Amino acid sequence: MKLLVVGASYRTAPVATLERLAVSPSGLDHILARLVAQPYVSEAVLVSTCNRVEVYAAVSGFHGGLGDICAVLAEQAGCQPAALANHLYVHFDSAAVDHVFRVATGLDSMVIGEAQILGQLRDAYHWASAADTAGRLLHELMQQALRVGKRAHSETGIDRAGQSVVTAALGLAAGHLDDDLTGRPALIVGAGAMGSLGVATLSRLGAGPLTVTNRSTDRAVRLAESYGAAARPLAELADTLAAVDVVVAATASPEPVLTREVVAAAVADRDSGRGPLVLLDLAVPRDVGPDVAELPGVEVIDIDRMAALLADGPVAADAAAVERIVAGEVESFLSWLRGADVAPTVAALRGRAEDVVTAELSRLAQRRPDLSDDQRAEVARTVHRVVQRLLHQPTVRVRQLAAEPGGDQYAALLRELFDLQVPQTSPVDTVPDITPTSGGER
């Protein structure tokens, strides 16, 4: 089995494409089941956030696995695979490990070093585990990725600024409101993880009063009570909008919640001297209707606009240290992977030796029927000990050599020397690391 990553992110695809690819929690089981039902895909983890939709997979062949995954993603997006091609990136084997570790450490995030992605990866892994679509290879990959992410945040200061997508978005919002959100009334639409982060960040920045609204009123009330905010029904959205300056929208709604009609009604009731109504749309699919930005007195900042505005921002000073951590951890994982690849060959060699011993002991029993049971047992123990001692050093050494770059040649040599029949993956798995199809992730 080989590792394959296929995905689209804010770097390679517009929000409209990410919206079509996005998978809601209620649809995760179905997509995961569809992935592992494909001929070349044996394991799958799916990450779907506001910034990216990625499939991490164990595949038996590169081209077959790529085709299978693209077909499922195209089905999810409601289009032909060719229509997605320019928006997808592909990482294979060592490049796949590198990419996953970069994602876990926040190096690949819109806001370098943000820690929220680590929780999103953990959720994706747990979901795949519960759906039984993560096998030995992805279990090891995801566990190591989570460990590497934690290490990066604990050993460097890459997240010392406490940045997150919400923090960065609110920084952009402040630019439209005299660079200060202190005392600015704000509304949070959605009571999930992103909504909770929105309330916490706004509270820390001194914005207020704060209001939370959500399709489930009970969840809105619980979140609001945690931060001394107010909760209002979603049905009163227009009235609530009229009283605030900043909105953080982060629901899981498949359709826009902040439509042109609702926002226009709110703007009509606002005092024009308060400045624009700033709408931060952090949802995929989008919470703000595509035509809302045309309204006078409204500023809409969505994922597309954030990516453009933050593209030239400073990289965290500790990013280089995290890069070094990732490079070392990738090599360690690849060493483990090469060692794991040689295990079937070692098992086959020991199995061959066991078969030879069994056959020879059987011949001995036929030639020397006069031997007692004790004598036959002693001969068997002696022969087994001799074989085990002869095999011990070679098998230990081949595992060590296999863990080094190019180590796969030693397993191949063993198979050739002893004519071992070990199930092999497709020859196309030897394809070198594939670069992204649309300009790369970095």
C-alpha cells in the first residue's frame, strides 16, 4: 500500500469550488464508504474545513487510486473529474507524508501556525476510525501527524500570536472600523466550533455587546451564557443585524443565511454614521449570499478575499524551525514505512524456513520409525533452534537496512534469492512524487 493525498484548498480553488466539494458531518460516512469501495483504495480519511477538502488514502496503485478518488470527489461536487483537475493537488508517498505533517503544524494554513487545523485533523481521524476506513497505514500517519503538530506548537513560537482564521478575519474587519473593535457590537451566526472561537476572540478583543444566533436556539443560549453574551432566535436575524457593526458567520447551512433581502433590511435600519456593516463569512458553503457585497454600506470578507488580503502577510519567525521539525519527522516516518514494507518479506522467509523444517521432520519420521516420541521432539527443537539462529541476524539486519533510503532493494534481493512469493503492489506505485497540478501547495 502507498500513501496518496488528493485535495483542493484556498490556494488552488475558489470558494465556489470548495463549496461544491465540502462534506457536511452528516455526509461523511457516505463519502468515506464510497472511497474505500473503490478498487484501488483500501483506507481513507477525509478532511473538510472552510479552507480545504482533502482525502488521505492508502492505495494499491497510483494511477488507479488517483482516478478512484477524483471520481468520488467529482461525484460530491456534481461535475466531471476533468472539471476539477485544475483545482486539485496531488501528493504521493513521501510528498504525501510531508504535506500531511505541514497541514498538522499549520505551515499550510491561510494563517501560518494557526492551531485550529490540529483539532480538525483529529476530528477527521476519529470519524474515519469510527467508520472503519482508517487501517494500519493511516492510523500510523494520523497519529504521527497529530504528534508532530503538537510538537511544533510546544517547541516553537509559531502560534505565539494566538492567530487563527477568526483572529485574522477580525483583524481585517477592524481595518474598516477605525482599526479598533473595542466596544463594537457584534453578532455571531452559528454555535459550532468556529462560532465558539468567534465569540471567544471577540470577547478577548473587547467587542460588545455580543449576540449569538443559531438554528438551534438551545445551543445559542449555552454558547452565549459562557461569555456573558445575549442569544436571539435566527428568525430575528434582520433586526439583530441592524444593531451590530461586525458579523462572524460560520454555520453548516447548505444555503446562504445572510441573504440580500435580510441584509438590505438591516442596513436600511442602521445609522449610516456608524460605518459599514462588516460581514465575515467563514463558512463553506458560504453563509453570505453572493450578491450581498453589492449593497452600499456593507463589506463582505469571505475565504477568497481573506486569501488575497493575507497572501503578502509576514510569515511567523518560527516557521523555519517548524520546517526543520517537519523534515526530520517525515524522514522518521518514511524509515518506519520502509521497515513496515519489508515485514511481509521477512514473514515469507520465516514461513519458507518453517515449511522446509516441517517437510524434513516428516521425512525423518518416515525413514526412522524407530525413534521415540521424546527423540523426535528433541530433534525438532534442535532443528528449529538452528534455523531461528541462522535467520535471526539476517532478518534483523534487513529490517535495519530497509529503514534507510533505498532500503526497498534489500527486501527485493531477499525475495529473489529465496524465490519468495510476496504479494506486491502495482508497478505504477514506483511513480515518483507528483507535484500539484495547479501550481503547487507552497
